[in-house]
Amino acid sequence: MILSLSLCVPGCTPRKCGRGVTDAVITREEAERIRRIAERGLSLGGSDGGASILDLHSGALSLGKHFVNLYRYFGDKIQDIFTEEDFALYRDVRQRIQQKIAQAFGINSASMYLTKPTFFSRINNTEAKTTHDEYWHPHVDKVTYGSFDYTSLLYLSDYTEDFGGGRFVFMDAGSNKTIEPRAGRVSFFTSGSENLHRVEKVHWGTRYAITISFTCNPDHGIGDPVLM
Ligand SMILES: *[C@@H]1O[C@H](CO)[C@@H](O)[C@H](O)[C@H]1NC(C)=O
Ligand SMILES: *[C@@H]1O[C@H](CO)[C@@H](O)[C@H](O)[C@H]1NC(C)=O
């Protein structure tokens, strides 16, 4: 379902800008399997503050006040943590989300490339220790991450069941529009200033999600993660 479409700001790659949300692309069961991958990976590290990330593409994992490279740090042990099936599910899920975005915006999915960062996030109410933990500031993805043309979020846990706060808010002139996370829900949007947004602070519990980002520029494309 497309919530709204508007004219893009000039220079923005997509011909039409907008946003959408759907519960029909990823099942709750698939989201729960993906969440278990995130839980396993993030259990190896974790930020001292309340917001941790795991990027299976680059290997970046929050640890204390910094990041380590999961693949370098854990080497062959990674094969005891993740399986081929995990990575196959991850690929399949991101392909279906890519196709959904292409269909919604009337573009060719083959002209979209996965870009970085694409990452799992785990957020709780522990106080921020570094700016990396400050996820709640309003921002435009294209400004924060130059390569993004389309941003998507797959939620892996449920607002009010698993955590409080942590809703996603589009900050529109005159009215804010809120998305309540739930396992399997996908929200997607063009990454420009038409979609200024923020995430409310998580008040209790743990919020899991994955940010999957796409670019139209093949030079900024990245591959799917592979088990080494
Ligand atoms: C919140 O997350 C941090 C790591 O980011 C962890 O040390 C802490 O135990 C977590 N707190 C709760 C209540 O789960
Ligand atoms: C939207 O939210 C921001 C901060 O979250 C707030 O300052 C602003 O007043 C809200 N706008 C409207 C129209 O409610």
C-alpha cells in the first residue's frame, strides 16, 4: 500500500517519491527466523549504549564504544554461528523487498543495487554512551548516507509486545505520520528530504529491525553476504 506520492526534490534519482508500508511481503514466521539470526550475531558483541548494529555485508559489529569486524574477529567460528540457510533466507527476504519497492515505484528492480550500510539494529533503553547510540535524531537518509536512493525497514519485533516507544515517525510539515513496528512489517521510502524521519526513544524492552538500503548507482552497489 502506498501511503502517499509527491514530486521529488530536483536532482533526486527516483522519478516519483513516496513511501509505503506492507505486511504482505514477509511473513511473521520469516521475520522471527531473521530475528534469531540478528540475536545470534549481536550476542557476540553489543554497544555499551542502547543501540547496537550488525552489518553482515561489511562485518561491522558494535562492541563497547567501537565496532569490530565480525569476520576477522571470529574467523572460522562464524560457521558455528550462521548457516548457509540463514544467509539464503536473508538474500531471499531482501530480494522480495527490492521487488516490492520496484513494483511500488514503477521502476525496474534490476536497476536497483543493494548499498551500504545495510544492517541489523537492536535497541533498548540503556543510556547512549557515544553518538553511535543516538538513533533518535531527525534525519534524511540521503544526507546521512549519500548513496541511498530507497530505504526499507523490516521490523523484527512488535511495538507494545516486545518494546515500548521506538515507533518510526515521518516528520511532515503540519502532521507527523507514525509507523508501529511489528514482526514482518516492511516500510519503504525514497531516501530524500521528502522523507525526513526519526525513531522515538525505546522506553522498555528490545527492538529489532533491519535497514535494507538501495542505490540506483551501480558504483555504490554491494553484494549479498557470503559465509566464508
Ligand atoms: C541493553 O543493551 C546493552 C548492550 O547494548 C546490554 O548491555 C544491556 O544489558 C541491555 N539491557 C537490557 C535490559 O536488556
Ligand atoms: C512532529 O514531531 C516533532 C518532534 O517529534 C514535533 O516537534 C512537531 O511539533 C510535530 N509536528 C506536528 C505537526 O505534530
